[in-house]
Amino acid sequence: MIELMLVLQLIILLNPLSSFPLLLKAYQEKLNVRRIAVQAILLAFVIAVLIVICGPLLFSVFGVSIDSFRIAGGVVLFLLGIDTVRPREENHTHKKGVDEVDGLISIIATPLLTGPATISFVAIKTAEIGTLPMLANLVPAFIITGAVFIGGSLVVHRINHKIVSILSRVLGLFLTGMAIEMISLGMRGLFYA
């Protein structure tokens, strides 16, 4: 029931490395970094589970076909992949002014961990393989992501952020590839069905 490739795809989408700069900011502001990491991963997991449960229903409510959603989700995933691959300045606009723990938890949980790309992917995969198989793959993906994220929060003051940035960019390249696959699969379904 657990598919290694799907678990790996979910981990790449969740990309806990992309949130490490926010954990560093929290550490510099003397906030409880471990609490932020634990609560952010739990909130992200709850959001993902809600998408697994409600996602397929939303297709029928909004009258959107799975292939149309594949294309839309692929475009969002592509933009996220491109944004992750491109070098950017260290001071992101979404980091400025964030000094409250709850605000930081929300920003890390969504859009960083479970943003539009993750939500799209999870909803599509749930429609394809079913609720229980998706939940069976979501749990280990979040356990591994949580271990990396929470473990990173404990040693945030020792993390080499250049290495994290490089690894995050490599993951972004794979996100871009996954996006192209989603778009092409959706286009085949719409135009060649």
C-alpha cells in the first residue's frame, strides 16, 4: 500500500529545507524554534489530511475535471519549482515583520510546507489512488519530513545555509520535472481522451 516513489515525491514537495531560513530568523529572535517546528509540521499534516478527505469532493462541487486540475496544479508546481531553483536574495519579503510564534507557524505550515503545489498534488493523487492509500503514503512522508524539520530546528544555529540552499534548489529541479509530467498527463487526458 505504501509506494516509495509517492512518499519521495511528497517529501520533495513538502521540502522542509525551504523553511530553514525562517527557523533561523526565529532562533535569532530568541523564539522557541522547536515548538514552531513541531506545531508547523502538525498543522501542515492536518491541512494535507483535510485535502485527502475533501479534495476529490471539491472536484465535483466546482465541476472541474481531474485533467484540468492536473494542468492547473502542474502550472502551480512548475512556478514553485522555478522559484526554488532560481537564486534569490536572503531577505524574503514574507520573513520581514514576522515576530509572533503563531504567525510564523502558519507561514511555515502553509504556504511553505502545504502550499498550492502540495495541495494540488495531494488532491490529484487522492482522486487517482483513493483516500486510504493516499493517507498510507502521506503519513510516512510527513514523519520523515517532520524528523528532518524538527531535527533541523534543534541544530538551526549550526546549519550551513549555503548547503541547505543548494539542496533546496536540487529539489526544485525535481519539482519542475514533476510539474511537466502533471501538465502533460492532464493535456493527454483532455485532448486525447
